[in-house]
Amino acid sequence: MSLNRTFAIVLRQFYLVRGSPARVLPLFAWVGIDMVLWGFITRYLNAVSSAGFDFVPVLLGAVLLWDFFTRVMHGVTIAFMEDVWSRNFLNLFATPLAISDYVAGLVVSSIGTSSVGLIVMLFLASAIFGLSFVSYGVAIIPFLLVLFLFGVALGIVGAAIVLRFGPATEWFIWPIPALVSPFAGVFYPLA
């Protein structure tokens, strides 16, 4: 694996995002909408609940972590789909680029895009709704790492589905996080 080739894929993705406001806006707009929407839902649930249970860390925290996973997965698949939409695979693989270089470039570019979303989500959740992950300390890192690796894995699976069955199966990639969420117990305990 060559770091220069991996960096070339990352640089290509950076130029794609930088050159288009339509690609920059989704990095923070959708996560911002999710945080505001679910934040007000948790405030409403706190207001109508008589149990004294605080819904903000439970529900809003779950939405934040699951949205991070979704951003990672979509970061890998959108970077891949950019090459599908532009029919750029022939150009990429006519070079000495290995598949491992390409996948590593997609993962690194996904780290960048999902980090932007995570920072926006953390800022909104803490500034507006008082959700603080600081109290968890370094214990939050394994959670984020597992969600990151799961997002990368499902992003690669989504890319493999498109490679195997063609670009018409793109519609199947986007709802994968929603299809997985009932089995992951995002909004309710499994036990």
C-alpha cells in the first residue's frame, strides 16, 4: 500500500467537496437538523414525563452516536459513488493504484467528513441541549471506534453491492443504517 496513492484519493475527494456547496452543506446540515429535531423531542419528553427521567443523555446521545455511524458509512459510500457517477474507475485503475490504496483513501476521506459531522453534533447537543460527553472521559473512545469500524465495514459492503449488481442498486445503500437500527437497539434496550 502506498501512502502517496492513498493521499491522492483523499485529495481528489477533498477537491470534490471543496468545489461544490452542494457537497459541503450535507456535511453539517443534516446532522444539525437531526440534533435540533431530536433535542426538542427529548425536551418535550422531559416536560411531559413525571418519572423524573432525563431523556436528553439517553435519547439524544443515542441519536448522536448512531448519526455518527451513519455519517461514516455514507462517507465511504458517497466517496465511492462519486467515482461510479463520474465513471472514473477506468481512469483510477489504469494507474498503479491498488484496491487497498483506494479503500484506504475512501476510509481516510470518510474520517474527515464524519469528523465534521461529529463536531457539529457535539457542539449543538452541548450548546443547545446540555448534553455533555465530557463526563464519559476516554470511555467514549471505544464506542466511537466500534461505530466507526462498523460504519466503514457497512460502507465497504455497500460499495461491494454496487460493484456486484451495478449502479441501479444504489438505492439499497442509503437505508442500510435504518435497516440495521432495530437490531442494534439504538433507541431502546435489547435486553
